[in-house]
Amino acid sequence: MIPFVTGCGVLLSGVLLAETGANPDAKGKAYFALPFQGPQLSPSQRNLGGVGLLQMPTGRVAAEGQFSFGYNTSPEYQFYTVSLQLMPWLETTLRYTQVEDVLYSEREEFSGDTKLADKGIDAKLRLWTENHWRPEVSVGLQDLGGTGLFDGEYIAATKHLATDGFGQFDFTLGLGWGYFGTRGNISNPLCTAADRFCNRISGFSDNGGSIDYNRWFTGRTSLFGGIEYQTPFEPLRLKLEYDGNDYSQDFPVTRGGVDMTPRSPFNFGLLYALTDGMDVRLSYQRGTTVALGFNFSTNFNTIYTPWIDDPVPTMGTDQATTLDAVDWQKVDADLNQIAGYKTDTVYQQGDTVTLVTQQSKYRDRDIALEKAAAVLANNLPTEVSRYTIVEQSKNIPVKASTIDAQGYRDIADVTYFNPSIQDAVTDAPLEITPFGVDNTQPLYDDFKALSYGFKPHLNQSFGGPESFYLYSLSLTGGGSYWFNRNLELSSSLAINLVDNYDKLKFSIPSDGTSNYRVRTLVRAYVRDNDAYMNTLQLTWFNRYGQNWYQQVYGGYLETMFAGVGTEILYRQPNSNWAIGADVNAISQRDPESVFGVFGDENAYAANTRVLAKGTTGHLSFYYQPQWEFLANTQFRLDVGKFLAADVGARFDFSKQYDSGVIVGAYASRTNMSAEDFGEGSFTKGFYLSIPFDTLSLKPTNSRGNFNWQPITRDGGQMLGRQNNLFGITDMVSPWYQRPNQNK
């Protein structure tokens, strides 16, 4: 936030211009005026999530990457909202609503006194930006694929007005349908185009979760609008809106018998910023109701945390005179601490030293290579003219870089203008023979076959029939042992620390679906066991030629399934596409046994089918488009057979921001009908991947991942394989390891 500056600051600006003799043009005047502007009006969130006034949206969108988490409560609703400006032109909002006066279901044995929880997804598309004469205009869809509680469509235009010393204003005028148009203060203009726009279809299709595009822009229509005012007192802004909703179709009215009749079409509110990333808001709505909320926000695109890090070592003169005199243990320790490279083996070929390593510290390999070059230049004899660093993942070589030793010394000594580590580094080919040093004895070998570690793991879900929030916190321990460079034995165990899964009451889906219970039985695996084995797997990894990769695996592959399988991947260096395939023979594990699997599909319980024996596999395509309007995005398409024997495709779309934060969504559509699938109609979910170096004061290239699937059903579900070749080979064409662009 820019603090409000009084007239003395303006006077200072004038003095500065006069003393320098400047006669700036319009751009120059804007430059000098910027520090002395009053509080600026930036987009703010509405009660239901997304940029807007109180209940109604505006034509504004936030800055790309803006992320907001909000909570708002009133006598009828509690809103939990997450909003993300996914693209410069696309705003997305995810909302959970707890309806205060309506039960989840009338069956007490199913949901007890749990209140109805409604899930909704919104999208706003900016049509054009604001200029001197034109407002910013957006079109939006609310509650996509929901149950119709808040579904509505709108088009809104917003124009900015700045005053000299009296604050700033945003004026909004919009036209709404559905939730935004029940007041019906204007005829639907689309009725003149086709009769189908005159009446709105009630209810929802399939079992919810489907996109009911036949309802879009139909039925009653209303004008709405309002004013947002940024006061000269920077933390405070005021909002006034004319509401297009008369609340006659809200669930508390139609299902709970609550009177929500407005006494006034006008809503009033204020927003007070406690910090740059947190505000509280208070509103008076419908002439009858007080609502209170708060909002946290950050920007995924601009996240950057300065590190407390080791500097690049200065050039010394105490190098070893021969390779035999090098203290390789010290070199290994320095490379690990300073450059993040853990060295497994070191080879010599003529005047080149090759180090086989793993990188655990820097996403930006230029930083890692510069520090590695400094360490090597300070320890290795000057007769070594090149350092080749081979980075591997799961003992598969994925990237090789050669550093010219004299080139780095010139950089360190700054013998020319604006030196850069890139001047001394070239990509090295990864040969078919391991590391290009076939039949060569290593100078140093510190390959460790055994490794292990522990980490916490949180399973959680929202909006279930038994409780709005269900959770399970466990401690997961994992370990691996390499029999040779290709063959790994790995395992992971989980100890359940705390959970509220005792609230889970049902074992058979309430809608009576009879699919293989490949995912809806997951509660039996977690809740019934205080400690359980997630995986116990033998895996063989290899690389063929220049661009082919493979893994072959067998054992207990995940919490619910055992089996054998293989995956292959074709991926070229620095390419924006890849293609892979996997095929698996599987059996469903018995949750009452550590090592047992089901013998037949009726072994668990009557009327509950399990997958005793089956197959699953997919052909997978990865593509990162080069189009400007989809910059830094990735598409993934998996086509094949899913766990419940249904056949179809899963589509995955993800967006990476400058900081490295990745946000994605996926959906599976198969030949399983909506009726057989049950509630939700098809599988869909969202995920967030955050590089820890954006939050930590120390550099690290590890990530934290959060996955959320609104409803767990059995259709469109994939095997949760422990390893994925696309992730293992990331440095071949970086996606997850892209450096933070905010420096």
C-alpha cells in the first residue's frame, strides 16, 4: 500500500523539478507524481468470493496470480472462499457454503444434524480492459456444475474515477441472470433472440457436478450496480450496491422456511485493511441482515523470500597439484553445503573431471553451477580444464553441464565487462553408456545404498455428510535400498496420530451405486488401522538411447492396491512435449491384513464389489503451449482404463507463476454413466504445488503439494503410483524445477 502524502510532499516534488531544470513530458510528470499519490483503489473481494462489491460482482479482475482466502458469515450462510486470478484475463473462485437452516439430508442415520454444505466454482472472463473512455468489462458464470443454489450469470462494466484529495471511486453497472437476476427489474434481452432464454430450468442435471449450460443467461433478468469508494484514509473503503437478487429462491427460503424478503434493494458495507494481506469487512444487507467477514491475500506471481545463504567462494591459490592429492571428502561436503550437489562418484577422462551428483538446494541451476565451479576451481589442480556435472534422479542421468575451468576463472576475476556463469557453461550430451565413462574406475565413490526419512501427512476433506471437516494427521516414514544402480527396494509406513474419522458412518454409497469400490473404501484402510503400510515396492529404472526412459515395478504399489506394472516415457531435452504409457496388473489389498489381497470381488462384504484382479493403464500426453495468452501452462491428457474398469480420459491443466507456484485442475470423463457414478457425476479435483524456497529463508528445491477432490467416487480414478517418470526426468525439460523469476 502507498501511504497518503500531504501537500508538503507535492511541494518537494516541485522544488526537485525546478532545481534540476526539468521540463518533463506526460510520462515524466506521472513518474514524479507517483510517490505523492493518495491511497490507490485496488480490486477487493465480495462476500461470495471473487472481485466485486458485497453480493454483486464488478467488471474488475485482480492482478495475475492474486490469491485470496475469505470467510463470511451471516444468519443464513457461512462462506469459505478461495479465489485465484489464474490468468490475466481469467478469475476462478472455489466456494464452500454451509447453509445454516437446512440439513445435509433428512436421513438422520446418514448425516445426523450436519448442515447442508454446497460446493461451487465460479469463473470470470475479462472481455476488455479500461482506458480513458472505456470501462473494464467482464462476463462471469457463478456456481458452475453445482446444485443450483447460487448459479447465475452476469456481464458487468466498471469505470474508475480519481479525485484530487477526496479519494477514488469505482462505478459498476451490470446485467444479471439466475442468482443475480431474480429481482426481475428488466426484461431478459435475449428473449427476443430465442424463446428458450425466457424461462430458466430449475434443478440440476445428472447427480450434480455437471455444467448445465442450458440454463446460462435464461430466465429473469435484473440490472445491478454500485460504488466502491477508497477514502483518503488508506485502510478504509466503503461500498454501496443495488442488489439484483430478491432471495426468493435461496435454499433457506425454499427448504428451510426462512424469511429472507428484502426490505431494501440496497446493501452497505465497509472494508478495513489490517495489513497489506488481510482485511475485515462488515455489511448490512437487504435492510435486515448484518454480515461479517475477513480475507487473506497474497500474489503467487510475485512471491519472493530473500535467503540467508552461503556466498560464492572467492578464488584462492591453494589448489591441489594433482588429482591424487585432492581431498574428495572435503570437496563433496563443500559442494553439498555451498552448491547443493551431493556427489556419488567422480571420474576422470583426460583433462575433464566428471561428477555424478544429485541437486537438492537450487531450482536455479545457474546459481548451483557457479558455486560448484568456485568450489572445484579452489580444490582441483589447474591441469583440469573442464568440470562436467551429471545430475541424476533415481540414478537416471537427466542433465549434464560442462564448465570451462579457465572461463570460470575469468568470470571470478572479472576480466571482462558483465561476466556471467553462462559464459563458461555448455550443455553436455548424456551418452548411452553410464555418464560417458564406461569401464573407468572412479576417483571417488560415495554412493549410499540406504536412505530413509520421516514427514507428517494430512488427509482432509470438506463438506461431507458426517461433518463439514474431516481430517487425519499421520507420521509417514519412508526408506529405500539400492541393490545396484538400477534396482531399488522402497517402502513407506504411516502411523495415524489424530483424526476425527470416527464420525464416518456409512460403508455403502447412499445413492446405491454398485461399481467396484476402488476409492470409496479408502476410509476402511485409514480409520481401521492405527499403523499401516502404504507401499513396499521393487523398482527397476533405466534410460535407453538419448530420450527413452522406463521403470518396471512390483509389490504393494499404494495404500489400496498391489500389483506389477511398467511405464515408459519419451522426452527430448528442452522440449515442450512428451509422451508416455503405463500398464498394470493389480489386485485390491485387504484393509484387515498387512500383506493380504482380496481373493474375489465379493470378499469384503455383501453388496460391495472389490477389484480382486484387474488391469489399468494409460497413454499420456504432456504439452506446454507456446501461445502468449496461455503462457507458462501445461496440458496433460491420460487416455485408457481406470481402476473401476471404466474407460475414458483424464484432462489436467496447470499454470505456473513466476515464483514457481503451480496451480492445477483435472477432470475424468469415462464410459461410466452419471447414474452409475453417483453424486458429482464425474471425478474432478484441484491441486497446489508450492516451492518451499518461496517460504523458507534457506534455499531448497523441494515442494509441498496439496490435492483436493470435492467428492471421492469410484469412477475415473487412477492408480497412485509411487514414481512418475515425468517428475523424475524433470530436468530434461524443466517444469517443476524452473527458477524463481522474482529476483
